[in-house]
Amino acid sequence: MKKNFDVIIVGMGPSGLVLAGLLANYGIEVGIFEKNKSTVKEPRAVSIDDESLRILQSFSSHQAVLRNVSQNYGSHYYDAKGKLFLKVEPNSCENGFFKRNAFDQPTFESALRKHLESKKNININFSHKLVSIKNETKSVIANFEDSKGIKKSFLGRYLVGCDGGQSTVRDLIGVVMKGSTFNQKWLVVDIYKTRNFFRHTQVYCNPKRPSITLPGPNGIRRYEFKLNDKERSEKLSEDFTRELITSVGVDGEAKIRRSQVYQFHALICSDWKKNSVFIAGDAAHLSPPFAGQGMNSGIRDVGNLGWKLALAVKRPKSRNILETYFLERKEHCWALINLAIRMGKIMMPKNSLESFVNASFFRLIKLNKKLLSYVSQMKYRPKPKINKGIVFFHGKETRNDKKLIGTLFPQPLVQDKKGILSNLDEVLGNKFSLICYIKNHETYISLEKYLNKFSKTCRVVVLLNHSCMIFPSRHKVVRDFNNLLEKMDTRVPENSILLIRPDKLVSAIYKKNNLHYLSNLLNNNEIFSF
Ligand SMILES: Cc1cc2nc3c(=O)[nH]c(=O)nc-3n(C[C@H](O)[C@H](O)[C@H](O)COP(=O)(O)OP(=O)(O)OC[C@H]3O[C@@H](n4cnc5c(N)ncnc54)[C@H](O)[C@@H]3O)c2cc1C
């Protein structure tokens, strides 16, 4: 038997790399294994969202990634006649980042890999293929084969299969995927040095040839074309590919980086954990790419699992928390798969009549400001929201509070007493924290003695409404610099104390008259002080 690890990660795609980054941040000993010689070279995902960037921020790798990201683009939708019928151009940044950003998956993976190489507690192993496991309740033995056929075994407390759509780990723990596989095939082509300088995605909802072009960073452009029944060969000629590109723009002569035919799936596993073994990312679910969410969902999985694994390693008595992983993730993950299916239906009308009806519907929406903002600001994208798991209700919450609990706390830019600006999460840190959100000094005075007591268990941050000046305090005091919180659809209640999870979901909300519930919670549970 070789080395012991706290956590063994199988697969160095986005999910595995991000999970390793998250665990490294908590000082967890990680062995990460990849069957190939390097991270994947195929260009696949092209869109990274605000929630993923926020997760990267939690282990300080967002800046390196953002260097090769073209931030903040939208989508323009065209009908069968090529007429524009809808613009989706979200510009809000409630998570501290823009909602849609163009990136290149191989460049992204190599930035994450570089980040991991600088971490002493991360042991990186390429050319190691997982072949079998011995999965017990408190440990797991993972057996690998290297490129020379040499067998190696490693012991871990936990193992996470981030090994993609063809997951070996999924098969080894005996869970199956359920859902649908679509008959349609799509040709996906990436080209270098685009001459199409339009910033947004162009979606041609043409029943004869649904197609999409998406901007990428550094002059890359993605083209996607739905293939007809007769065109189902994996080896479509280059001339044919160029003809298709020419049909939607000016890049017909461009150098082709890669072209591949894909078939899409909408599948999810019925469980993501067995004993000490978990699955995450494409190993646990597969989404059609129309909402650009496959990889982003995988990053959210490990954002949910990472801190729980760290906690279970550091406080083994609390390892039950790991049972909440699938419970908290499954609904949101499936909601995004369904969103992708719905978006696919808009992109692929069956005939001209359906194309006309779709386009007319969206043209009518423009007459209603609220509906227009719902669509153009991408409010249709389901937000993470959990009602069960690590969320706490004391029964005195308002309707608004109930809406906020289980969702991501917004991430405003905040200013401290020295005038320094930072993103809120940097002030909160990566463990449980308490945000005391207030508008005036008098309220703070009335809550101060409680905050002093609570700060013995977890970090306390006093977050001031935009209208309040920073005052002296023994706790960290920051001000909502751009008044983001007042602009949120779900109001953050003033004069309240919010329990924030390490992954920045709101876990509970308390007012002055029910703080005894918070005291009890913090006193009787070791998870808050890990
Ligand atoms: C055409 C296309 C467009 C897409 N566009 C988007 C988009 O815009 N936005 C988005 O969010 N998503 C998109 N996706 C989806 C996205 O690419 C995937 O969801 C993402 O790559 C999944 O990441 P992962 O880490 O879970 O798995 P993978 O990226 O598949 O990584 C799994 C890794 O595990 C390794 N592995 C497998 N088996 C073993 C083993 N036995 N031992 C050791 N290692 C093993 C593999 O070699 C691989 O490196 C798109 C996908 C496609 C095909």
C-alpha cells in the first residue's frame, strides 16, 4: 500500500481540479489522479458563469482564470428568416462576477493545474488509471494502473470520482444514470482568428439548420450546427464544415482548431455517494449544452462537497454532513438540465410555424417591462435554493426570510475603515460566518454583546447598508459600496444576523428577539467552528 490521503480525486477535468483547489485551501491532503498524460486538450465548454467564478475566488484562482476570459457577453436570437427576435444581455453582478463569460476549457484547466502545482498538500499524478476500489464506511482503497501497466494502490478516507461522462467510479459504486439521450447530433467546430467581431452569442433558430456561434477569448470562435439525419457521419468533410460556417458568417476560410460531432444527454444519477465514495460533475449528471451549464453544474457540485469533506476530515464526528451533498444538489442540477432542454426547443423549432410562434412570443414579451427584464437579465436561470440540508429554520422567519434561506448571499463590493475595497467573500473567509446587516449605529449597539459572544464560535462581519458610515468596532465592519443589497429582488433584511455557510449559502436568519435560537445552534454543534 502506498501513501495515505485524506481525499483521493479521480479525474483532472474542471470538477476534479476545482475540488482539489478547494480542499488545498483547507489544508487537506489530496491525491489527484488522471488517466491521461495531461489535462484534456479538447475544447468543450465555452461559457463560465458567475457562480463558478465565485467558487474559484474562494481559493484565489479566479484572477489567473479571468486573464483568459472574455467577460460579460449575451445572446441574440434570430428567427427562421434571420430576423432578430430576442436579446439576452444580463449586466447585473450579484455574485461579484458577470453572469456569462467566454472561456477556453483547456486554457482554464491548465491555469487550475498550475495553481495546484504550487500547493504542498496536493499530490498530482498523471497517467494513472483507476481500475478498482475497496469502498468501506471509513476508508477507501483505490487501485490504479500507470502507463507502464504497473499497479499502485492508495488509501484514502474519501474518494471522489470526477471522472466524466464515462465514469469508472460511477460503475464501481453501482449507481446508474437516468434520463434521456437525444437522437440529434451536433457538429461543434472551433476556429482560430475569427473575423466575426460580434460580442454576443448568435443563435439561429432556423428549423432547416439550427446553429449557434459563440465568441471565445483570444480570437477563438465556436460554431455549432445541428446535423440532419443523412449527415450523421463522424467524418464530415472539411468542405462541408466550411460551407456550414459560411452560412452563418465570415469565418468560412478560418483555420479550424477542432471539429467534432456530439450527441447530447439529459441524465442524472439516482445517488452520488456510497460509503466513502462520491461522484461529481459529468460523472453524476450530463446536460445538453444549450444553457452552457454542464461544467458549471459540476463546479457547483464540488463547491457544495469541498467544505463538507474538509469538515468531515477535520471533525470526523460530523461526517454525517456528507449525507446532505446529493440532497442539496440534485434539484438544482436537474432544474438546469431542464432549462437546457427548454432552450434547445427554442433553438430547434420543428418547422417555420413553430419558429414564428416562438419569435412572436418573445417579441410580445418586450411589451412588458417585468417580463422583459426576466428574460433579458437571465432571471429564468434557476438559482441554487435548498430547503433541506444545512439550513435552519426557527419558525419565526418572514416569507422574505424563507425565500432567502438556502440561496447564495449576494457578493457586493465592500469598503472597510481604511477605504480598501474588496469582494465580500474575501472578508467572510471559507468557514461559517455571521453577517450582521444593519443600517445604523444604534442597532449595532443593541446587538454588540451578542456578536461578541458569537464571535467565539465563528467569524462575525458587520455589513453596513450603503447609507451608513463606518464606525469603530471590535468586529470587522464593511460597507456595501455600490448599494447592491438594496437592489436585490429578494431583500436582505436589515437589523438581522445571517448565518452564512462556507459556500456562501444563507443557512439561517435571526432578529434580535430570536437570537437565543442562534446561541443554541452554535453551542450545540461543532460544524460551525471547524
Ligand atoms: C460541445 C460541448 C460544449 C459544452 N459547452 C459547455 C459550456 O459552455 N459550459 C459548461 O458549463 N459546460 C459545457 N459543456 C460540458 C463540459 O465540457 C463538461 O460538463 C465538463 O467538462 C465536465 O467536467 P468534469 O470534470 O466533470 O469531467 P471531464 O471534463 O470529462 O473530466 C473527467 C476526467 O477524468 C479522467 N478519467 C476518466 N476515467 C478515469 C479513470 N478511470 N482514471 C483516471 N482518470 C479518469 C478523464 O480523462 C478526464 O480528464 C460542453 C460539453 C460539450 C461536449
